[in-house]
Amino acid sequence: MDLSFIAQEIINGISLGALYALIAVGYTMVYGVIRLINFAHGDIMMVGCFIAYFLLLKLKLPWPLALILSAILTGFVGVLVDRIAYKPLRDRGAARIINLITAVGVSFFLESLFVVVLGGVPRAFPVPDIFNKEFCIGNVYISMATIATIIIGLICVSILFYIVYKTKIGMAMRAISVDFETTKLMGVNVDRIISFTFFLGSALAAISGFMWAIQFPSIDPYMGIIPGVKAFVAAVFGGIGSVIGAVVGGLIIGILEIFIVGFLPDLAQYRDALIFLILIFTLLVKPTGLFGEKLEEKV
Amino acid sequence: MAEKEILLNVENLHVYYGVIHAVKGVSFKVPKGSIITIIGANGAGKTSTLKAIMNLVKQKKGKVIYNGEDISKKGTHEIVARGLTLVPEGRHVFPNLTVLENLLLGAYLRNDKEIKKDLEFVYYLFPRLKERKHQKAGTLSGGEQQMLAIGRALMSRPDCIMMDEPSLGLAPIIVKQIFDIILKLREEGKTILLVEQNAFQALKISDYAYVMETGKIVLEGKAKDLLNDERVKEAYLG
């Protein structure tokens, strides 16, 4: 086992991990604000992928435009999902478990809807040529798709940080996460902030979907399930609600998965099972994850 | 009373939680520039009344008129925009936000240039908050949190401030400070609706008061008169 093999595995791991991280950030942000594990997040990502697919293939848009437009359109899909599925529950003060089950329902609904409308046969994502370039340092290969994922991921996370910690809307988002009622008393239109949160989270899902598709260019209505669930594991492992936790968790899960396949090829077929072991282990040993928020005491 | 303009007028307010009838037809008036108190035991429906006025809980029946406008169907943020605010029971500062962020969130609806000036006014009222402005609100003491909750409410530039049990769980010296501040706010032209279990202190600074029991107003009168009322003395002044 030589050094360049290890280096290659690390690059591959970061490449996959950056994707998980990006999906996990969307998960954790929606959770951070309204305490809802949006299990449909992976499916929203799938919706984003298909939107980008049609924008690239039918409208022949240049990829940066397709990426941004698919993010915006998917953002509105997220807002719509919230208005139809989650908001009525919120308004009635439904228990958390009901929200959770609804999220699973939304997930099934989106998958089935796309199967009915577009069919279940996988389609080839029209990967723009630029992403197929590969760079070679010694014996280590790194693709443009990987580099783009890391750069665009960093940009997205920076923008998110700016919004959450430097803007008035971000302040309201952080306030809602601890105290819904009192945030209303500040004059905040809570429904609007939550819509904005869903918009951001879903736009982020679309961007991660695009990045996913340029690395794994076969898309179908069920493509969001496994990445979604693994990103969920990453978010929990990193500490759900924490953006940094989601990034670190995503990278670790991605690297681990590649390492299992690369260094322990006999176990390769158990990779998904091993990732879920991490989830079980995290929940048993440290349910708040690596960077999880401490529950602050009420005075 | 009658000669003063009525700022807040609550008529026949009813609140239900499921089948529980928590507020059973409460009516009262808050004249501009006055301090009005509602006293009553735990569970009398005082907090529910305030929350219903802000539309944090649904009112089943009744009317809330603020500044001549029916606000009973308005969203909470729209009510705040009209100059009415509530300092909730138990402070409810945002523990994960800094003191400064808590105050700025109070000014959420404002975009004017005077936010800084109002911030200085709050710091003048509560110098402790200035010392701790970059500290997370969750690390403040109970008294400091109450100051922050009041300061935060002031940041929306309200005309009428409702305060739910501002003295609850505080040391006597802090309680005195809080009541001094309430008097100072009235001098600034604010109208105050106070809900208190600390009936003695509350009645001492109020103009007029209502006594609430099991969802109804059972007694009302000038605060001075209630302080000497035998029934009030026995039930609330100990």
C-alpha cells in the first residue's frame, strides 16, 4: 500500500464527504430553526437534480445559470412543501412525532410523484464538459467535479454563516429556534422566516443535488434516499443543529465510507450498514454529536 | 378615568384551551398614560388574557380595541407594529443570543436611525446591560434577564407595555428597581398594563386595578381603594 494510494483515497473521501456535508447542512439548518427532521430533504435534492436536468438538456442553459435557477426553483418547491404539509401541523401545535411522520410521507409522495410523471428509469445527467476534466499530481487524480464541489460548498456555507450570524433575518431564525412565541412578540413574522428557512434549505439541497449528479451522473426519483439518509447520519454525528457539525460530520462519513471500500474491500458491501452503525453508536454514546448544542437551562 | 383617552379596550374576552374555559368574558379599559394592574392568584387567567390580547392564543369571543382599531384578528407581529407589546412571564430572553442581539431583535420592525438612541436609553435605564452587551443572555442572572426583557420590549418603541409578573422570583432589591423603572416609563409617556401576584407593590404604583378570579373580573376600583379593601387585604395582601 503506497502513499499515493492513501492520498487518492483521502481525495476520494473528501470528494464524497463534501457532498454529504452539503446535504447535511441543509438538514441541520431546517432542524436548527424549527426542530423538524425534514426526511424529505434527500427527495428535495432529487427534485433539484431533475430541474437542473431539464434546464441543461431542454433549455440548453449554461451550467452556472442552470445551477442558480434550479436552486431558486427548488427553494420555492421547499416553501410549497412547508405550506402544504408542515405549516398546518405547526399551526395546530402538533406533536413532533407527527411532523416527523409527515416528513416521511412527503418523502414517499415526492418519489412516487416523480415516478408517475417521469418514470422510474434512470436518466443520464448531462454533465457539463468542464467537470469531466481531471488533474493529476504524481499518481493522484482529482477531478474538476470534486474541486467544484469543494469550492461551491465553501461558498454556500460562507453565505449561510453570513445570513445566520450577521443579518436580522438570521437573528430571527436563531430566536425562533429557542422560543417561537417570544419571537412573535418581537414583531417577527414567524411564518415568513420559516418559509425563508425552507427556501434556503431546499436551494442548498438543489445545489448539493447538482454537485452529486456531476459526480454520479445517473439520476432517478429514488436517488435522494441513500444520500439523504447518510447526510442525516452525518448531521447527527456532527451534532444536529450545528452547521459546522454538519460539515465535519459529512466529511468524516464520506472519508470513512471510502476508506472502508478502499482498505477493507471485503467489507465493501457492508458500507451502508457500517455508516448506520455510526448513527446507532452516536445516539448511544453522545446523542448531541460532536458539536451539538448543550441544552441551556431555563432560569 | 372617563376624561382620559382609552388606549386599550378589552370587551368580553373569552379564551378556551380545548374544553377548559380559561378566560370567561373579561372586560377592562386602559387609559392612555396610566398604570393599570390586574391582580389575581395563580391560574386566574391573567396570563391567558394578555396572550389573547397579543393573539398568541386564540380568542374565542370578544373584542380587543387598541387605539381605536379592532386588533382581535390581527397577527402578533401586526399588533407589535401598532405599538402594543408584552413582556412575557418568565422573561423569555433568547439565551443563545447576546444581550445586544436580544435588544436589536426587539427593534426588528424598525429601520429608522434612532435605534442607536433607544439602545442608549435602555443602557441608561439598565447600566448592567451595557456592561454585558456581548454576553449570551442565558448567562445573565434572573434580575438582569428581567431588565433585558423590559429593555427589549422598549426597543420596539411601544406606546403601551403589558408586563406579566415582572417581579416573579426576584430579590426584593431588584423588585424595587423594576417598579421604579415602571414609574419612570410612565413619566416617559408610556401606558402600562401590569399583571402581578405581588399585589401590594403593584397596587401602590397603579392608578386603577382589577381583581381576577377563575377567569372573571370580580372586583375593580382605584388602586388606593383596593389597597384598603377588606376582601383584597384578606386574599392578596396577607
